[in-house]
Amino acid sequence: MPTADDTRASTPRAPRVTIRAVAEHAGVSRQTVSNAVNAPDRLSPTTLDRVRRSVAALGYRPDRAARALTSRRSGLIGIRVGATAHRTAAHPDRLLHELVAAARPHGYRFLAFDAPYGDDAAEIAAYAELLAAGDVDAVVVADTHPGDARPGWLAARGAAFVAHGRPWGDPDATHPWVDVDGALGVRLAVEHLAERGHRRIGFVGWPADGAGGDARRAAWREAAGALAGPDATAAADDPAAAARAVAPLLAGAGAAPTSLVCASDALALGALAAVADAGAVPGRDVAVTGFDDSDLASLPRPGLTSLRQPIRLVAQTLVEQVLDRLGVDLGRAPAPAGPVPPELVVRASSAAPAPAAVRALSA
Amino acid sequence: MPTADDTRASTPRAPRVTIRAVAEHAGVSRQTVSNAVNAPDRLSPTTLDRVRRSVAALGYRPDRAARALTSRRSGLIGIRVGATAHRTAAHPDRLLHELVAAARPHGYRFLAFDAPYGDDAAEIAAYAELLAAGDVDAVVVADTHPGDARPGWLAARGAAFVAHGRPWGDPDATHPWVDVDGALGVRLAVEHLAERGHRRIGFVGWPADGAGGDARRAAWREAAGALAGPDATAAADDPAAAARAVAPLLAGAGAAPTSLVCASDALALGALAAVADAGAVPGRDVAVTGFDDSDLASLPRPGLTSLRQPIRLVAQTLVEQVLDRLGVDLGRAPAPAGPVPPELVVRASSAAPAPAAVRALSA
């Protein structure tokens, strides 16, 4: 077991080379050295070169605190970590990783803070503290919802931000947002099942939410059209509830769906369990698709057909949009905000064609 | 779709109340104001009260950059985000959330950076940059491994750090570390299965790694003793490989294990698939246990018996240990470093007693 004393040395530092020392070495003002670090375009190439030689000769490293005082920039973007709705953010750790990777080439990093999930006021209080203290230059607002108070507060304050999630129920919002195109994903799943010969395609979603859940259900109704039976839909919040909600659909005798499009991988797990409980073989007798391409989809065997979010593209777009708001020169236009398409990943849960009886009936 | 111009206002700020204004208002020196913010114990209660009244009257907010210049503290702890080995960190997003929550009461936040997994040199380069620039005061080193170059580098530099993961193969390490007690977890699983009447308990782990995988396998051998058949062990890196590796064990006729302790939930999934492929019912005919209590264990039905890491305790201990190294007054001793016990969560994959035939044989 370690003891507490041995490496307590509390971060000694080498004597710091000051901006004054660099200025004297280069024979320029301290402001010129500061400009060389923070606004090199303000200097002539000759002067910039002279300062840079002195910086190299003395081993000067601009300290973030000093740099921040000069530039009023922390170089940090705030992001809340913690619980999310329905796990729709899917792999929050992977998203954070990709955000960090996308910001690094631009000299920005992420500051992680927490606030209770779904408590806009608490999260706004955290923003206020971070922005007022200059701890972050901008924030990424995650997991938007109807009536979301956060984007309006940030916009009114003139703060730089981008939303992960569209402005549900607020058609007048003008801030940049990035969101997976859930409706497109559901359409891809429906079309995939129709191509496999399925003629009765049900849907398992969340209870009405005025947001992504409703959008996915509406997309199913539209894409499935006549293939969606009148009552071939169930709503649940978790796998166990989904299994209970799906059982009556499967007991619908001749009108039972032969395939189920689900709004998440977790709900799809429940659907798979209900199929097995009904004495059918998931994937062979009743096809099931999920959404998120989480561990739940890819690791169990047989695998679950699902929709994969392009998390790297989402992260890159979020970063470029928010840096553009900060006036950072990206060298090109930022990746366009808006919906990003998910990709259908076909696995055994929908790999087989629809049962012959079903195809014959519907032929 | 949003346009790029409307809220580009690039973070206007209210005129900042300076430390000088507070000093003049309170009739004290600027150093005294600084002390009131950063070292209040250096001031008399009367002076401290006077400064605090001026701070409140003027609405002064100490700017992080200014504070950092004064205190040489960034108030940030660095942590790498990204891929991990075998997902043993289990729920990296939940760990980060708990770390952030544990640090907040002490005025510390986390800076997320990335580096390629398993590349010590790259991660050390990231530490060097962060520490030299004063971007972080300390780091949490995650996912330790045999021959790990990171703790030694940080210790030699005198940097404040704590490791999530023990110093594998380095008995002389003196830095604080926190790690789940994987061997204890395996013992708990073996004892649980023995109590259920199992008399042939196999093990599914990772290939030899000189670290946590080996420790879990050794713990199984020791705890299972005579209940571990001579060859009742398999090694694999993912669920599909685990299923292939387990199949021959189950074909071992009378000597086949009636239960399998697995080093992770992902490996346990493979074991469950192999049991089903062998025509047996997982949980009823052959019990299976996992490790991590991930979504893979808790969401599918029937659920997987698994071992849950006390992530909140792990995070709290990591934070308190590293803040103690930084000389932060916690008001008490930090939570003790070292191994932390996991908790057995029993679900249907091991809920049934061992098959009667097996119990009779072993009676």
C-alpha cells in the first residue's frame, strides 16, 4: 500500500522564463512578445521571426494563465457529464473522446462539469459560473428537450455555444445544433425490413416525449405506411417494460407483426425477449432492429441490427461550429450544422428473409 | 437550419470588477484581497469579513486566469479519455461523472485530453505539455499495465497524480492508487456458485496479461480449489472467441463444468452463447457469472450475475488522494488508497441451484 508522504513534493517547477526576459532578448516590447503568441498576424514577418528565435533560445513557454489574461481566452470548452435521457446520446464517453480529439488541433480542450440531469436551472447556474469566471470560452449543450431553457439563456448572454440535439418545439431558434437524423434511421430500418419481405412491420418506442421519440414513431408510420398495422406499436421506457408491451402485439394471431423496429437497442432487447417468450425465434420468425449500435447490439450473439451514429462526424461538427462562433480561424467553413445520417448495421436479428408464410400471404 | 451570423457576438462580458477596486473599497492592499480569495486563513477574521463585504458589494468574481497567476493553480485535474483495455474501466463516462462530482466541493474540475491507448510515450508527452503550461495541477493515470512508464515519469517530475489501477509488476511503487479488487470479486462469484451447489466451476478469462486478468484467474484457482477441474479454463478477448473457447469445455461429458466464472460481462456473453449452442439452458443447466455489471449484465433478460464496482467510492478516493498530494485541505484524512471491494449482483444466470444430477454426483 502506498503511503502519503513520498511524492508529496507538490509540483515544483523550473524557474519560469518570463515574457519580459523574451522581450529584452529580442529587443522588443512585451506587447510584441504577447502578439507573437496570441496574434502573430499583427507583426511583420521579420519581427515575428526575431521574437520566435528568442522564444526558442530561452525556452519560453507561454503559461496558460498568462495567455488567458492577455487573450481573455481559457482555451476550454465546457461540457456537462452525467446521466442522459434514454441513453440516446449513446456512448457519452466515446462522444467526449471524439470531441477532445476534434478540438485539439485548434488548441482547445474540454472542461468536464456536472449538473443534475434534466434540471435546466442547475445547468444554467453552472454555465453562469464557468463563463463569468472565464473558466470556459464556450459550452456544448447536450440532450436538448422541449421547452429547453438553456439555449435561450446562452443566446441572450451572447455566449458561444452549440447544441447536441435539435431545438425541439422551438422553430425560431437560430443557434447551431447537431443531431442524429432519427427519422432517417427509422426509415432505413423499415426499408431494410420491407426489402427482406416483411409485410407487417411494428414499432416499439418510448412514451410520447414531444421530441426524438415522437419523431421516430412518426417516421415509422410514414415509412411503413400500409405495412404498419393499426395497432402494431408499443411504448416503454426500458427492456422489461418493452417485453411486456410487445407480448400482446405478438399474440395478435394472423395480424401480428413479423418484424419490430425499435427506437433504441435497449427497447430492442425487450422485444427480442418477448419474441422468445412467445415461442418464436428472434431473427428467423420475427425480425427486430434497434438504434444506437451500442454494446448491446454488437456484442451479444446473434447480433442486433441497429443504426450507428457517426459519432466522429457529430463531434467534429460540434467543435467546428462552436469554434466558428468563437471566431477561431478554421482555415475553411465549419462542417455544416443540422441533422447527420445514421448508418444501418445489419446483423442476425434481421438477416433472414421474412417467413415464407408471411411472404405468401402478402404476395 | 441555423445560420452562422446571428449569435456570433463572441462572448461580450460585463465590465470586470478588478481586484484593485475591491482593495480600494475595503481599504486594504491587493495582496490582502488575493489572500481573502486564495488563502483566507492568513487573514484575521475582521479583515476577511471586511474584504468579503466589499467583494459582495461590488460583485467581484475572481477570474480563473487571475487566480491562476496568483496561486499557480489551474484548479484543473487532467484525465485521459478514449479507448481502454478490455473495457475493464467499465463505464468510463460514469467514472468521469463521479470524479467531477467528487472534485467539485473542493473547487476542482477535470480537463479531458486524449492520447492513443497503450502508448505511454504519447500520454507522457500530453502530461508534459499540460503540466508545463500550468493547464492542470495534477493528473489521474488510468488503466495501469505491467511496465507502465507513466507513474515513474510523473513521480520523477514531482507531479501530483494518482493511478486508477495498481502498479502491476512494480512492488516498489509508492504513489497512491485505487483499483477494484478483482481477485475478491472472483472469490465472491466462486463462493456464490459453490453455495448454489455447483461442484465443477470453470473460468473464462483473457489471455495472460501479467495484470488483472492473471490475478482473476489465480483467484479462481485458489477459491475453487478442488471444484476447478484440471482443464476447466478458457481464454479469449471477446464474446465470439469466448464462445468458441468454451464449447470444448462443455463437451467434456461428465467432467464438464456446471458453472462458469467469467472475467468480464463481455466474456460471459460468449459463455452464455456457448451454453445455448450446446443445447443447455443458461442459468438453469449451466450457471454463468460476469464482471463489471455493465449494460450487458443488467439490461438483457434473463440478467447476468455480475460484480459491480463501487464507482462512486473509486472516484471519491481518486480525487481525495490527488487533492491531498496537492496539499488541499480536505478537512480530514483522504479516503484510503488501495483495492476497493466489488459487490456481487445475483441475477437469473446463476439464480437456480445446480442441476440435481450434479448435486447427487458430488454429494
